[in-house]
Amino acid sequence: MKIVVLGSGNVAQQLLALFQNHPKIELIQWYCRSPKPLQFAKKEIPTIHDIKKRLAADLYLLALADNALAEVSKHFKKKEVVVHLAGGMPLNTLKNLGSKGVWYPIQILLCDDLI
């Protein structure tokens, strides 16, 4: 599965580290507004700072601030699958025309650790 992660906070960085070693996930790109948080992954993950330069992917994970979700999601086309990771935000926060979803990774990661 080809994935693009958008965001540079702690959740995004933890997912990037996890995905880099997953055999079924191809982390094809990382987007964030500022180049500083990307330093640790620049050699391993193609990075962008302009959302219009994103690659085609199976899934776009928006690990962004709550107040950025609606605006960023407007950039996605009908055939693109967009999922936000903000536990306190409803699905209708996403304004893309295509498929959308909400994933609470912290809950899933904690459950996975218990197994």
C-alpha cells in the first residue's frame, strides 16, 4: 500500500518510523509546511512542502493540527482516500470530495502493544 503522511508533529513522526519498517507499506512521501522537522527522514523518505506536489497514493494520512484539516483536505481529488488522525474531530471535518475516514492511531497502537 502506498501512503503519504501529511504533518510533522509527534503522531506523524511515530507513524513514519513505524511505516518505514513495515513490509506491506510503501511510504512514498512526507508533507509538512516547514523543512526543519523533516531532517531525520530526508534521506529515506521523499519530502515536499507544497501540497500540490504530492504523489499519487492509496492513502493520505492527515496528521495535522485540528484547525488545518478542513483547509488541507480541500486539495484532494475525488478518487483519493483521505484519513485524518485527530481523535476529537468528526469525519465531516474533511472537505475532500472522495473517500474519507478517521483513524485514532494512539488507541490502535496501545491495543497492539497489549497483544
